[in-house]
Amino acid sequence: MAKSLKDVANQYAKAIFDLSSEQQTVDETLADLRAIKAVLADSPDLIQAVTSHDVDAQVRDNLLQTLTQGAVEPVQNLVKLLARNQRLNVLTLVVEAFNHYYNEANGIVDVTATTAVALDDARLSRLADVFAAKTGAKQVNLTNVVDTTILGGVILQSQSTLIDGSLQTKIAKMKAQLLG
């Protein structure tokens, strides 16, 4: 059975997370991986260039070396391994999975707050505090998404938790109770 690209990326991310944890370089590894992801976002053709057989092997190696220059050794080795296994196409997925492992290990939760109107920073901060108190998260990274169809209230959603305090849901519950 073939593995999905996400499964492959998760395996690489778990391996580099475990290695960087052992070497106590998790923060440096995360910073280097995020920097590489930013470079790839700015230069979407870079992966194609370093995997193309039309490009001289030495040029490809130089591009990879430039990409990882100054990075901690596990990141340099990861990129070399992905290139050797012809898996550079999953590099950004590896970064995302590593970030997930990092957040999980540090009690950091990414949360989307869906509201009918945009919220100011003070209200977002209060919502983050409420979510942290309810879930035990050490840090909450809150993103506000405006959806006028919820009418009012707020929906807080992380990967594993949903707190729906929207007016739309309250109305739907009332309607269901009235209908019996």
C-alpha cells in the first residue's frame, strides 16, 4: 500500500524532531526549517531546479548547499536525505509536521476564532485566555476569521477542540427543541 505524501512527511518530521530533541537543538531546527520554508515559498521553482535532471548535478548540489547554509546539522542532513531519496517535494510538509510536533511538545495550540465581525486585539487576547483555561494549553495562537453567516457569538476551533458559541448554533438548537 502506497503511503501518502503527508504520511511520508510525518515520518521525516518525527525523525528530525526526535533527533533534534536528543541534541537539544529543537528551537534552532524549527527556526532553520521555517527559514527554508520561507525561501521555498518565495522561490517555488527551486525544488524543480534541484530535482531536474536537466540541471547539472554539481549545480543542484550547490543549490541545496546554499539552501541549508548555516542551518544546524540535522536540517542539512534532512535536506540531503530528501534529495537522495527524491523526496524534496515533501519538504514543506515536513516543516509543517515538525511545527505540529513542536507545538504539541510545548503546549502550543493554533486556534481559529470565527466571528461575525472582526475582533480587536484585546478581545482576541481574552478569547485566547479562555481557550487556554478550558483546554490547559500553555500558549494559544489565535487567528480571527470573519463569517457573517454565524450571525453573532464565536466559534473557537483547534485541531482537537471545538467550542461553538455562535448565535446560529443556538438558534438551531432552539428550533430543534421547539420541533420536539
